[in-house]
Amino acid sequence: MERASHGQGRTDAEAGGGWLPAAVIEHDAPGGRHFDLLLAVRRPAGPDDRACATWRCEADPSALPAGGGCVTEPIDDHRAEYLSLRGPRELSGGRGSVRPVANGRWRAGATGAAHATGAPRADHAFEVEWTTARGTQRTTLRFAAGGRELRRTDR
């Protein structure tokens, strides 16, 4: 089990190259459809723990082709319950509906891609292993353009 290295300011993702949960959910929102990329920044304490750094993406990050990319926008941290979403769900407050697209795990690249908060830094690669309806696939992703673009950098 990966744990933060207390007193050293290292996150679970940095301690021993450990893997943390990740997910992609499709959000059919009043303003239009998009995908949310969720990367846990520590082992969640429970389903209501806002342990997931989250980005709104114009395309499905789990389906980017090699060399492909999409525009992203960092948004508020999401609750850990979305990491294990099993089916479609209506959101409260007229926010639309969500459905799970991919679940998996992520870890910082060899160059230390994570901040002290655990979220990947712009221009540092991180690995993601996705499990989708298409099977399991390991990819390398990188936030570029100051964190406003997500690119798949593996071949």
C-alpha cells in the first residue's frame, strides 16, 4: 500500500513511483458535453474526499491517439466517489449527467512530474494505465501549453 512519506513533503505518487487511482467521466452538462480527467493526488480517505485533481477536456483522454492531444481546463477537485462510478448518474442542481468512460491508475514519470499537491506539472510526463471497454492500455501523457493542453507522447 502506498503512503505519503510524512515529513518529506512527498505524495503517494512520488513515494516509490506508486500508482494512484484515475478516471475519465463523460459529462453531459447544460453548456455542452465534455470529459473530466480525474487523478487522485493521494489515497482517498473516503468517497466524499476531494482527493482528485480534475481537468475538463474537450476529448476523451483515455482514447487519445499517439501524438494526439486535446484542450484542457483545470477545474475544482472532485470527490473520490467518481473514481469508481459504475453507471450513468444524474447530477443535482441542473448540472446534467455523468457516465464512466475509463478507470485506471496513474503515476508520475521518472522526472518527478508531480507537485507537492500530487497533481502532474506542465511539461512533465506521467503514465496512465486505462481500463476501458476496449481493454487495458498504458499511455504516457503530458500537460503542455502551461497546463492548457493534454498530449499523448508515447508511440
